[in-house]
Amino acid sequence: MLIVLVSVLAFPALSVAQEAEPTVTVSGETPDGVVVHMDVYRGPNGPADPLVLLYHQAGASAQGEYADAIIPRLQDAGFAVIAVDCRIGGDAFGGDNRTAAGLPEGVEYTYCDAYLDLYAGLDIADALELTGPRFVWGSSYTAALALRLSSEHPEKIAGVLAFSPASGEAMGECAAYNYAGALRTPAFIAWPASELQRETMQRTRVAAQASGSSVEMYTQPRGVHGSSMLHPDRAEGGTNEAWGRVMTFLRRHSR
């Protein structure tokens, strides 16, 4: 799947002190005509740095979910980041979803339709010649889509991180349990303990364990939904253990 690059700026020098200020903002068009907006955060050493592609939960944006705590942490650890505004989103956590705001009136999209938005991030990485190992990181519905990407296109990514991968009725055929059993890349899957009691989450867990891929699972005792379990202002009980496991996974599979 190709994406049409709409705008790219030259990379200026970037330091960790700039934290979540994007190096460049880009946009591209998916095969079904949606213009997807993304922020690119250059790594500390150059285009061969390992890359994390961040996708947010429903009702949110990349900036709102990730910019103030998660992106700076990844940059400090030596990762480049592409943070994607997916079409199913909004202003949760204080951000503006530029992709959702630009959708044509009267057109409704499903969670499965947003699968094309994951390719947008990968194609921008190609266009910018970012050559390091690529990790796809999803939250809630995009976590389920990230598991699907691992099952269908393992050649594109080094690993997948899925936080509260969604399996509710609204996910349709893209429910996480439909793809967790076919994982073909290393995977890190995390839930708060409260969610793991759900039957659909248990189905996803059992399927992932049987996939034959290298899968690490983490349950946060007092966590919250999605990637917010890594945000110190949203997760109760601290985030140190969760972050430790995430960084261990990323470093292990960046080699």
C-alpha cells in the first residue's frame, strides 16, 4: 500500500531537551482517500535509530495520548517516533485529532477501516528513509489493529506493543482475538487487571500464547485502559514496572 506524501520539511537538529516538539509534521493520503496527519520525532543519532510508530485509542489523538509523557521517555531512550492521528479519534487527553477533523461530513468509518492508517506511518518512515527497526505500538482499538499488522505483514515490523487490545463487538472482524493467534513478530501485550477479567480479553490472551511467536504479557494491578497505563498522571500505583518491561522489550528486539 502506497501513501502520497503531502508535506515534508528538512530535519533540523534535535535534542532530548526539546522533548515532545516534533521534528517535522507530515501528512499523506490512504488508498481510500483519508488524509492522515503525523508528527515525526527524530532519534538522537540519525535515520538508523530504532523507530516506534504510535497509534492512539478511540476519542484521542497522537498528541493528546502521547506527547507529554510517553514520547519524551522514548526519545530519552534513543528511539525515533512517528505519532499518527488515526481517523477514529477526537480531543481526549487535551489533543486535537487533525485526521478526524478533516474527514468528509456524513461519512462514517469503522475501526477496521482505520487499519489503513497504520500503513500511513510505515510509508512515511519509508519516505523519510528511516531505516532502523520499526515497532508498532497501539492503544485499545489500534492495539488490535497492530496485532493484525503483525499477523499479516511481519516483514514490515520488528515487534508490536499492544495496550488493552480491543475485542468488543464494535471491532467486528478486527477484534484482537482474531489475530493474536497468528502473531508472527515478537509482541508485548498489556492490560490493567480489571480488564483481563473480561471473556474477550482472555480469548486474546489464550490465542497469543498459542501463536508460537515470542509474546510477553503484562498485567498492571492498578492500571488504566490503553497506553495511559504508562502515564504517571493517569495510572494509579506507579508506572515504573510497566516502563521497565516496555523498555526491556524494545531494546531486546532492536538489536
